[in-house]
Amino acid sequence: MKNKVFILALVVVGVLATGSFAADRHIRVGGNVALGYNTVGGVDERNTIKSEIVDKDAFTKTVRTHEVVGASNLAGFGFELGGSVDFPITNAISLRANVLLNYRMHSGDMIFDTVYTKYSDVNVTNNWKKEQASSKRTSMGSHSFDQFGLDIPVLCRMILPTGDESGFYAEVGPVFTINLSTSTDDLIVKADQINSFTMGLSVGVGRPLPFENVPVDINVQMMFGILSMAKDSYFNPNEITVRLGATYWFI
């Protein structure tokens, strides 16, 4: 936890120090707020967590398999709050660095299946043939995990050649995420399985609001997780997030 606080302090100090030179370097500094919808990708709909032989003789065997269904449905809303610094490179291209505190919620209904599969080997050749299967389904109810962390997107912004003065722009770049804390019910995701650091790719479009003396941008972004959120071999997700945000430029 001390390391996370230290990293957070360094990032905040760096942004503030950079912003202090904004007036001389024509760098813009602003405040960000965004609402997002998060869904977990990279998780199979059906996951086998245990398989065992419960009955066997020379000619038949029965295998019992425990499966969790629906982990890929984990999703929920979240929000972000922080600051941006925009470094102009040319008249049409700039580099935008953001420091954003985020809170993400994920929840979904889980189902637990117990499947009994019977196999036969009438010739005793150790070549088992599936004969029949039956299952028993139990609802596990809704389960969730929530995350509080720090997003650091570093985005290249390019004004699109729309032929007018709208100022539409596209953004693309990496997003570095530091997980500060995790709250979980320990069924699908355990807190100690969540990685402290992960990374994604963000793409988006936006435009300034067409109001005089109101320096506000609105944008829509989609972030695709590249590094896994968790260490567990069963639950190995990458997050996909859609955000609607606004930036007010103070400088």
C-alpha cells in the first residue's frame, strides 16, 4: 500500500509541476470527469473448476464435473475524476496526459452446474466412449467485485480534417492502471488475485462544445485491456470500458 501511495504522490506532483509552466509553453491544463460502463472480456461463458471420477469398473466410469456458468456477464458502471495536460506538437496534433481516479463496479448472476458424464469401454482398450450426461443446476445469485484505482492515459490527439471549424478530434494511446484497492465477495474473484498494475489501449473521438468563452471538450472513449486484471488461471479477464467524459480547460 505504501508503494501505491508513493507512486500516486509522484504522479500528482509531476502533473502539478508540469502545469506550472503551462502559461510559458502554451500548454493546456484541465479537469476531467467521466461516466463509464465496464464489462469483463476474456472470460469463457462456462468454466470447469473441478472434474473427478466418482464411479469406475472395467467397462464403465462416471465423471463428475463442477462448472461455473456466466462469469463473462460481470459488468457495471463506474466514474472517473482527475486532470489533463495537453502538450501541443503541431497545429493539428497534441499529446494529452491524464491522471484519473476511478471507481469501477462489476456484478453478474452466476450459475453452478454439476455434470455427470458416463463413459464405456466394452473392449477394455482404455478408449472411453461417451454414453450419456446429466446435470444439476444451482443458482449462485449475484456476485460482484469493485475496484478503486488510478488511470494514466497518454493519448495522441489529432484534429480531424472535417472541412469546418467543429474541431472534431480522434485520440489513441496506452492507458496505465494502478489498482489501489479491491472489494470482492471472494467467490469469483479474490482480492489477492487482482494485479496491482495493468495496461490497456484507449481509442476515442471528441469535440469542443460550440459555446463562446466555455472551454469544454466532450468525448467518447473505448478502452481495451491488454494485460490481465487477475492472476488466477481460471479467472483471467481483460476489461473493456466505454466512457463518456468532459474536460474543462482552466488554462
